[in-house]
Amino acid sequence: MRIKSLKLALWYCVPALWLNPVLAAEPVGQVAKLNSQTQTAKTLLSINKATAEQLVAIPGIGQKKAEAILTYIKEQGPIKNQQQLTEVKGIGAKLAEKIAAYVSF
């Protein structure tokens, strides 16, 4: 009986979640791993205002690189473009290009 009830609940509730964007939306404020395919200009992370926790969520950025970015910003001022990002210790042109898909300057 329980299985039948569960099947019915799933049959009616799951499609309702897909059709209702408010119910299907991700919770606000959660830090999740970023995905470049779903990243939009609306959700880009401001690299100059980001915390270490937010930077670590970017693929290719670990705790040390996040701290290096924050140290660079503190000592040199805001990062203005992808080229300037390569001046951060441990970040080369390839990684800067990858990061640029997730951040705004």
C-alpha cells in the first residue's frame, strides 16, 4: 500500500515541480559548485567582492588560490580584467580564461 501511495504522490507532485518555477528553483544563498554551462551574466560572481568561500566554488580555484586572489586585491587594488588576473600568484593564462567564465571584474 505504501509503495502505491508513493508512486501516486510522485506521479502527481514531480511534474508539478517541473511546471512551477517557484517550487523548482534552487534555494537562495546557498554556495554550490558553479557550472559554466548554466552560468549567465546575471549570476556572475564579482571577483573583487567575493569571499574565499565563494571563490573556492569556482572550478580550478582551491583555498590557496582564493587566498592569493584576495591578497592581490588587498595589496594591488581591484582586478579589472582577465589579463590582470594572471598577475595573481599561481594563476596562468589558461586558468584565468577558465575563471573569467564565472566572474565579473
